[in-house]
Amino acid sequence: MGAYVKSIPPDKLEEFAKALQAVDAKYELLLRFGIETGLRVSDCLALRVGEFKKRMSLFERKTNKRREVTISDKLLELGQKHIKTHQLRPTDALFFSLPSRRWKPLSRVQAWSVFRRMAAEIGLESVGPHSMRKMYAMNVLQETGDLKAVQYALAHKHTETTLRYLLDIKAFSEMAVQGL
């Protein structure tokens, strides 16, 4: 799982989301949640139903810090639909592994496998769950035009780390063409 992953090309995002949704709606929810929040996949997968709200205060495992996250109404609605469909309880994992084991979160390996398989089906290479965080970084850069804002949003100590996220040349140049 340590392989290099790229950002998802913006023109392929909806196709990829539909491919994930065809496997299970929780994968589309995971994709959209990761892109909107910029959380690492392990932090996304640890989320419990009772924590899923418009505004959340979540603990990031890697940095050992709390992070305030606000999600869009559209994402909140998608999550609430998922919760209602599966009759999830507040203590259940939002991204559960199996319907019979709703308390157990989906593993990083399971998420990785599904993301890679669906990406390959639509002709994308080097896409995995970490691609969500790269898309988030690209979105912050596009909105602000400020590398330091991206660094802060990702909670990176060093600018060099942030630059590695943004040096996905193809995605970066596509954004430049769109008006960054």
C-alpha cells in the first residue's frame, strides 16, 4: 500500500464515484468525505456514526491533534441516507466492513482494494484512497492560490511534504488550465 498514488483527474471524478457506488454506496461516501475533509483514510475509516455531523471535531491519529471539520449539506445528506439505509447505530462504524459486523470499520486494505479495482475498470492508474487527500490539497490550492494554506490544511510540518502532494504534474496542469 505504500505505492505512489495520484490525484483523481477532475474529469473522471463522477465516473469514479459511480463505479465505487456500484460496489457499495459506502465507498462513494468515503470518496466524497475524504475529498471534502482532507482526512487520512485511516481517520476516515475510524469515524463512528455518532460523530458524523455537519461540524465535527475529530482526532487525527498521525498528528495526535484534534481537527475541526465542516462538511457540505450534500455530503451530510448522502451520509444520513447511508445511515438510514443500513439502520446504523451511533456506535457503529460509518464505513463498516460487513453488514453483519457494523461495529467493525472497513480496513485500509479493503478500501485500497476496491479503490484500485474500480479505478482500473475506468482506466485510471495509481489511484487509491490516499488520492482523496491529494484532491483535497488540489482543491485548497485552487481556492486559495496559497501553498501555506494547503500546508496548514493538511497539517504538514514542512512545505516540501505539501509540494509532493501538489506535484502530480498532470492534475496540477489541468488545474492551471482551469484558472488557478
